[in-house]
Amino acid sequence: IPLGMNDANLERFLIVSYCNLIFGIIEVGFFVLTEKPEDIQFDTPYLKQLAGHVFPIVLALVGMSFVARATETPVGLGEGVMIAALFFTGSILRVWSIAQLGVLRFKFNIAFREKQTLKTDGLHGRMRHPTYTAMMLVVLAYAITTHSWIVGVLGTLSAWFGFQYRIHYEELALAEQFGEEYERYRSDTPMWIPFT
């Protein structure tokens, strides 16, 4: 909805709107393909995940979107290239890493399905959480669209906190589910960035 769009903020407004549309389609598509009713239990751990993981990331993306849409500074060539490169690299990496995980392993909440195995090859052979690395690239693209160091840094930190929260509990669950196999994988594979 183009509320607040004017000639001065048109570029950023459209950039953020298209990013929201593209990434929204990606995320809703994966949600529909991967979520099963039996994965969702409205218990304390599930609600804690919503509060500690989902809320900070949604706050970051929605907050940065609103700030970017209100920003009237024109988008420079270098800034536009950085936004596009980060957004499309992050989006492609997200789709690629989730496709490699498959619908049996990928879930928006921490749950294990029957016959689920530990993924340690492909992108997951290079880093333990490529889907979160991908999301952080998208978050950085949104941070740049704000054209504000303060809002960009706060939004990035909020999202990073949400992912670190999720990673902490996810890795505890993976260690409990897969034991020594996961501990070996964890000690041999970097968390966020390959080759570190």
C-alpha cells in the first residue's frame, strides 16, 4: 500500500516494497511447503521461540522498512548496487540452503520429524547455519535502505540477537537429538561464515 509515498521518497519506497514482496513470497512459500500441524505446539518453548527469535527479526525488518520508506535521500549508484547484491545474494542463498535441507529437515520452529537425519554436506558442510547467514545478508540490505547508521545498526543487532537466540536453542536440540555426531559436526564446521 503506497501510503506515504511521494516524489522525494519514491526510489527507496519502491526498493523496499519490492524487497518485501520478493522475500515475503519466498518465506510464505517455504512456510506452506514445510510446516506441518504436528510441528506446532503452543507450549512454553514454542512461545519463547516466538518472543526470542521471531519478534526481534520481525521488529528489525518492519522497523527498517518503515524508516527506509520515509527516507527522502536519493539512492546513489553504490548504495543501490550494495542493496541489490546483498538482497539477491541472501535470497538466493536462503532458497538454495533450504532446498538442500529439504522439507523433512527445514522448519520454522525447532522440531524433529521421524526419519530426520543430520545435514552435514552441501552448504551445511561449509557452515552450520547457511539459512541464517542468508537472512543476515537480506537484513544488511534492509539496513542500507534506511540510509541511517543508527537505524541500520540497531536493526541489524536486533536481527542478529534473534538468530543467535534461535541458534542457541536449535544447537541444544540438535546435540540432544544426534549426540556425538552433531558435536563432531559442530566442532568441525563454522557457525555463520565458511572457512573461518
